[in-house]
Amino acid sequence: MSVRLLRKVLQEKAEEQPHEIEEESDSHSSPDSRNPFDLLDEEEHDQDDQDNESSTAEGSLTERITNQEANLKSVFDAAPTSNRKYKKKKKRKGKEDSSHKADKAEKPLDLLLETLSVDTNASNHQPSSTKSKASITRVRNNLVKHCTPSVLAVDPKFLSAENELKRIFGSKVVSSFENNNQAGSSRQIRGGRRGTHNPRKTILVSPSDHWPRWDGSISMELVETKEGKHYFRYIHTSSYSQAQSAFEAAKAVHDLNGIASTLLHHPYHLDSLITMAEFFKFSGEHQMASDAITKCLYALECAWHPLFTPLHGNCQLKYVHETNKPFFTALFIHMKNMDRRGCHRSALEVCKLLLSLDSDDPMGAIFCIDYFSLRAEEYAWLERFSEEYKSDNSLWLFPNFSYSLAICRFYLEPSKNEHMEREKATSLDLMKQALMLHPLVLKKLVAKVPLKDKAWADILKNPFFKSDKTGSPSLDHLINIYVERSYIIWRLPDLQKLLRDAAIQMIQTLEVNTSDAMDWACVRKEAFSSNKNEYSHLLVMDFSDSVSTMPLDNMQNFMIDPMMGEGQNWNQVANPVAGGDGGGRGIANRNPLAVLFESLLPWVDYGGREEDMGGGEHNLPNNDYNPENDETH
């Protein structure tokens, strides 16, 4: 109640009882001269005399109301002073709260030490038991493990290929090139929406302004949390499931035109985007293939769970879930696309991300991460990775790491001090070790690079390098992958000299002591003891820089408009009009051998069977499925 309203109420009461107030006004002093705390004593006095003086109590009540009015007035007058006192109390309370919080922060450490039976007083410290020491060591290791950043942590500023191109060529050159490409791409968009919305900002890729709005057809859910890691998987909506069914139906009959139609209605269907990217790659349209993969990654990132932080290396996305597989496939293709553009550091960051998502490494990222590290000149990181990854220090047994670690040491030796050089083996020793463990790599490198110097021919004459097989299908496959992936590194003269000197010294060592070769053969056999190819799911061509192309004439039965290769927007491709030209290939004036091999392809049609059928009612329209005309990719 305000002071003004209180005064009004009191005035009304005073008018009702004027005689009582006049009698009491003479016997009491002014309210302004009274001490407010005297009211408490007066209240006690009134309670003691309540039975004897009832009329006086009624007057005292009126007096107390008057005094409360005066007290309220004094409170409002003294408001600034009380505010200053309140601020001082607040500061003092804040200090007490901070000290209280510090005490709380110290309590968990004290409780931990008490649990481990460790005395916190240094003066009374006594040697603890072996069990307590082991517990302390285990706790310390766990704390260090949680505080130390993961070796697979991804740096987001190096994920952008455009930023890396600007660092290499300069921002002006890259901006000029991008402006020219944007002018050309804007002409390719026929009837599409141009700049109708601002696309969502993402980490992995940079979305284009003319892309359709994200439809939210996929999302991500948290499966479980185990050992400090979160496990996720993608989930599909009902509309996406319908698009997936349409894609599977088109894929079953090898109808790429049906896949393009699916993309027309569902522009962010992942499997369709990946399939179209493969088609454009084989047709030589590498930019359009890259755009399809970029669009796929944009959709996948828009569906991330709020707790999904893959850049920190603490999230798992298991490949065994069918809905997670497109993410791995798109990342692997995106990594190769950046490598072809010369953005090796960006490719390295994507490879780290790919390897951290699933510890089982379904895409074989471990067999190309060393190549990207060398091309990006991240030599120190590669050595650290070989020591810390999975903490078993066994990566050097793989062919790619045995040779790549020697190259790392070769480039790090000039910057190392003498103390470090004495602790670690030299690059020449590591190269000799790699040749002892995997001698077949040298023979394949000489043929692939190629190394045409006479010295290499003399080296390969040694019986140690004559074998074409290692005896292990898994090791043979990994050697083929390494040579196909990293042969271009060995074109540098300095590395060729290192390899040649190591091979010559190794041959000299074997002439004196042949037991070393047998020892390394035992190590190789024990490391790769399986009689089956454990890495058969990894294709050598997936690790190759060469891209095979196929003429559009050989892909005519994909029912894609040939003008698409000239810049037509492939999202606008739909089914051809019924009764269109779907005739078979002619064989006149062609090489008979080429026709023979071409006839083995299931999608090739020479038109002979339709002519035999007489062109009657049994003929099928070109848009309908004809079992005699299966199309394959």
C-alpha cells in the first residue's frame, strides 16, 4: 500500500472517531520525534495491560497506526542510504559465495585422495601401498587422457578447400575464378529459384545460394553413451523412406533416369545424389559430380544431433547402421575431390574425421592418411599419430606407414637437435627397416613411378627383391593400395636417393648376415598371418588419382539428355516423352571385335529383337521397363 493511500484511510478513520484522537493527541509526543524501535516496547506494554485498560488499548492501536505512517515516511526518505548498505552487503555476500564455491571445488579432490588412502598433509606423508600407487597412476592417466586433445581432433579452419586455395594462390585469384564460375552456373539454372533464401551455414561444406531449402527429411538420434563417447545414427522420415523405395526400384532395373526423377521431387535424397555424382564422374563432369557430393554433405550436416560434435573425436557413427553409410561414402569421395584440387591439408582434416567416426575404419582411411600428411607437410603430426593412435604402436607394420615414417624422419632431421637425433632412429635406418619388412614395395615402385636409372635394375637383380608375392593376400592387397596411392611422392629426387642408398646398404648387410632376412620374414608372417584377404572390401581404384571416363555414346541407354553434359541443370532431368528415340546402336562400318565385346554389356541394344517382333502390339514403349533391355551402370 502506498503512503498516500494509507494517509487517506487513516484520515477517514480519524473523522469517524474525532474525540478519541483528540484525547490521545495531548498525551503523546509527535510521531516524527519517536524512535521506531520503541513501538516494540510499547506493543509489549499494551499486551501486559490489556485486561486492565481496554479503552487505552483502543487508543494505543490508533497511535500505532499513526506511528507506522511516520515510519513508512522515514523509510522512503532514507532509501538511498539503505541502498548503499544493501550494495555493501551484496558485495560481502558475493565474496562469501565465491569462497564457498572454492571450498566445494576442493572437496572432490579431497574425497578422491581419501578414497585412495592418500594423506594430503605433506609433512605427514608416508609411503603408500602398491595398490594405492597403482590407483593414483590410473587416475592420473585418466585425467591426462581426458585433458589431452585427441590426435584425431579436426581443425575446422582447415576444412574449407576454398580457404586453402586462397592461402596457396591468393584471395584475389580465387575470388576472380569463383565469380566467373558463378556467372556460368547462374545460366545453368533454368526456372529454379535464385537466392530466395539464405542457406544454413555449415562446417564441412559451403552451400550454394540457389540450392533448395533443407527439407528436414533425415535426422539423427543418440543411441548410447559408452566410455565417454556418444554413439549416433541417422534416421529417416516417412517421406524419405518413400523416396528410398523409389530409388531402390530404379536401381533394380538400372534406370538412372528414374533416379534423376527421384531427385526432382526429393532434392536431398542421399543415395540418388551419390549415384548421380558417380555418373557425372564417368562422363567427365567433375565439377557437377563435386557439387552433388557437396549437396549430400550439406543435407547430412543439417541433420546433426545437438550433441554430435565429431570435430572433437568423441563421437561414433557406426558403419553397421545402414542409414550411416551414405555419410562415410560422401566423406570419402569429398576427400578425394579435395585431393585432386590440390587441397591436401583439407583432405587430411576430412580423413581424420572419417577415421574418428568409426574405430573399425570401414573406408580404409588409415591407408591414405599418411599420404595426405606428407603432401600437407604435417610430418610432426604423422609421427605423433603413429605413436598415439590406439596406443599399440603397431602402425609401422603396415606398408604405407613403414615407408611414410621414414620420409617423415627425413624431413624432420634438419630441424631436430642432436639429443633428439640420438634418441630416435635416422631416416636411413627406418628406410632399411621398411625394405626388410616389405621388399615387394620397391619392385612395384620402380615399375609404377617409373624409376629408369640403371642402378635400380642392378638392385632388383638381388634375390631378395625378385619375388612377386609376399605369401599373404592381405599384405599383397595393402601393398597395391600403397603403391597406387603414394607412388607420386617417390618422384622427388631426394627421396629416390634415400631409397636407393637404403637398398644398397641393405644388400651389403644381407651379404654378410642372411639371418636378418629370415627374422623380418617371421615378423611379416606373424603380422599378416591370415590366408584370406581381410581388406578385400577396399578397392585399389578407390585410392587412385586416375579417373576413368566413358563416352556419352556408351551411356545412351541411361536415358539422360545428352545436353546435360553441356551444362543443363541435372536436377531438372525427368523421364523422356513416350515414343521418343530409343533406337539401338548400329553395327555398320565398325570393328567386329569391338562390337563383340560391346555386345557383352547388358545395357547395349542393337535393335534386332524389336524388328523380329514385327513392331506390333507386343512392342513396349520406351518409357516402360523391358526385360530385354536391362540398363546397367
